[in-house]
Amino acid sequence: YPSAVASVDTIINQHLSLGYDIGKAYVSARDELGELPYQLVPKNRDIAQALQTRLDQSRIAVMRLLAEMQRCHPRIVAAVKTRHASRCILNDTCEALRILKEDGVVDEADAVLLRQACEQKMKRLENLEPCLEPPDPETLLHNVTWVENASAEEKREIARCAQLRNFELDAVLADVGDDSDGIYLVVSGIVRITFCVSGDVLHTNFVGPGQVLGELGTLTGVSRVNCHSVCIQMLHTLGLSTAAHYSGCSAVNLDDVKI
């Protein structure tokens, strides 16, 4: 019954995609909430602290589930991220069109046609395939902000210097006070990062495929890390050591780097 299996797979993928969407929305909402609990309960700091802790714990739990889904269902996550990125671009385009129309740069007729084209593309996003093939490691590397603006020759040099590095479960990439030893682009796996100041934990985050670790210390010359990074799954990365970066493998102009 191939058709029945395909139908069930489609339904499962749609539900997983919806769940990932909801999880991302929750994390974004929690980040925007910030320190609001202390404003909601200004006269009882204990209650506000308990609420803040509960929200932080739930955020970490959701982020861990999102990272786990990235590992188990990379094709679904790739489709969701593609849809989000496309929608953001279309929203920005519509806003830019509105400004251009108000400034008189675009006339009414052209504005209507362009607006309709954006709306048609928005509708097409609703029918986007629930699964897309995730990018390969080289594509991930070229999509890094400070690499994508480099010349073709610089990209080839960076790719030549990048080495595939694997880490076992519970391996520590960096601890508080360690020297920065390079940049890691996560190909697969999940890293838990705990940011600390004077021994106090300020923030916990999870990093998954397509994200970068260690770029701030390597590109700015900051030699000491202020976080504890540990693998909570087997990790595969593309690594560019600090020595390789400063020996000329990366010829990217630091003035153009956006972190």
C-alpha cells in the first residue's frame, strides 16, 4: 500500500513541521518577554524569580527539543527554515514597497502589481514541500555571514583550510577561561552552551547544524572564552583553527565582518 504509506508520511511530516513552528514561536516569544516577570510582580521578588526561572527552564527544554528535531528530521527543519526565511524576505519587500510608494518613487499601478506578485509568492509558500534536502557542509560554510561576502578565491582558501572534526558525546569544546582555538561550523549534532560571569550562569543556549561557534574570539582576537560548551550528541564540525585563520587562510577583511 505505497499510497497509504505516502499519505501517512505526509500527515506526520505536516504535524512535525507545525510542532517545530510552534517551538520556534515559543522561544522567540520568551526572548521578547525578557525581564517582564519582574515588572508584572514588582512587589514580590520571590514570585517573580520563580516565574522567571520556570520560563527559562521551559525555554531550554523547548530549544533542546528543537535541536533534537534538527538531528532526527533535518529535511523537515530545512523546509521550515526555508519557509521562514522566504516569508521574512517577502515581508521586508512589501514594507520597502510601501515606503517607496509613499516617497513617490513607485507609482500606484506598479505598486499594485508588485504587491500582487508578493502575495502570490506568499500563497505559494503555503504549499511548500514539507521536506527539503538539507545543505551539504560546503554550502553551510559558504552561507556563513563573513564567508558569503568573500571572493571566490577566498572561499576556496577557507574551504581548503577547514578540517572535519568529530567530537564524542559529553566532549567539552571549551570551558570558561580557555583560549579560543578556532571556529567551528556545526554540520551535525548539538552543543549546549552555558554563558557564565564570575561563576554565575547567565544564559544557556543550544547550537545545531548550520550554526557557528568561536567566531567572536577568533575574528576579534579575544583570547578567553566566557562560556562552557559541551556536546550533548555526537558532533561533526568543520573547523578552522586560529593559527590557520591568522596565517592567511582567511583573507576576509575584518572591517566587513558582521557578527
